[in-house]
Amino acid sequence: MYKAKKKYGQNFLIDNTIINKIINSVSINNNEKIIEIGPGKGYLTKELLKFNVDLYCFEIDTDMNSYLNKYENDNTHIIYDDFLNIDLNKYFNNNDIIHVIANIPYYITTPIIEHIIKSKLNIVDMTLMVQKEVAERLCSKPGNSEYGYITAYLNYYYDLEKLMDVSKKCFDPIPKVDSAVIKLKSNKKTCNNEELLFKLLKDAFKMKRKNLRNNLKEYDLNKILEVLYKYNLDLSNRAEDLSIDIFIDIVNNYCK
């Protein structure tokens, strides 16, 4: 009998009700493609086959081959490698419409999402099982203490929402924490200077308890104030009070 490996963060989703809810939350058309990260024993993979589109499953643990190889066919590709080391552009091109569906290892949730974003592929949505407290943080809104740099950063690319909570009892082995499924939908936001935007976000959130005046001393505060006043905000506000659209507006004003 296979024993889950802690080094890979393996907790296999075995609850068919949750699996079906995940499948039903996704809309996939012909000729679109699916990425599954960490298919494990293939509980979710088996259901993804029903979409009858190209499915790419990236699994780090080669010992999973006895479970996964039976699903391989002309449409289903099992790649044994560390997802974070994979150049996705070798498997996909910019014309592909791609959906990511995965129960990902919780300790590398953010690196996985960032790796997908950096590929610059047309990832139209991601449906991800993550730790419940991470879901709360990633899906938080401005004005919430959970709202931080990573949330604002992701909001530049995706609209995020929590779809459902998932009990720890739905996994084998049972983890120490509950989980949640989140959906990230591409929102196509644009900014005149992305490099400046991401620097501004990091600086604005670098000390969360301090206000914008303290965190953004190196910037032209008058230009920032011009935008903040439009939203009934000022430099006494904290970064957590600003939506990504306000940060984008600040950068665009800065670049005039």
C-alpha cells in the first residue's frame, strides 16, 4: 500500500462529492486545455478526462505512475517533474486557452501561482484547493486586515472568490487543517508601468501597520495624493485600504 510522502505535502482528495463540485464549477469548451498539478492517485484526473480535451498532469512523484499511467491516452499527458521547474511554454503556446485545476501542496501555494503567472500564457482561470486560511487571505477585500501584498498582486491578474470550504476529513491522509476551493478568473487589467506597480505594492505593504505616508517616503507624495483624493483617501490610510485599481491609477498618474 502506498504511503503518502510528507516532503511532497501529499494529502489526496478522496471525497467524490467535493470532486464533483469542483468539476461542475468549471466550464471547458472543445479545443481548450487543462493543467492539473499534483494529480496524485488520479481521483480528480479520472473526472477531468470527461471533458475530452488535452489534459496535462504534472506530478513530482514518479511512484504515482502505477496509479496515473492507466489514464494516459492521445489527450492525456502525464509529466513526471517538479512543476516549479517546468517551462510551460514548451507544452503550450499563446493561442491556447488553458484552465488550471489542482489540489496543490499547501506549502508552495504562492510559488505555484506565481510560476503560472510568469509563464504569460492564456490561463483563463484557476480552480485550486488551498489551505482554508490561505483562501481567506487570497480572497480578502480592501479594508480587511487579511488583505495584503499577495492579494493585491493577484488581483492585477485575476478576480478571486472562495467557492467552498472543505473539511480535512475529505482527504487521505487527514491533514491538520481544513481547506477551501478558490477560483481565479482572468480579468485583463492593464497598467502603464507594471514594474513600478509591483514595486509600489511591495513598498506600500512592507510594514502593514504603518500608513502610506511612512511606507512611501521615497515617492512623490503629491502625485499619489492627487489620486487618493479622488477616492476620498489620503496618506494616513494604510495600503490595505486601496484596491488594485487605485494602485494602478496611482502608477498611471505617476507616469504622465
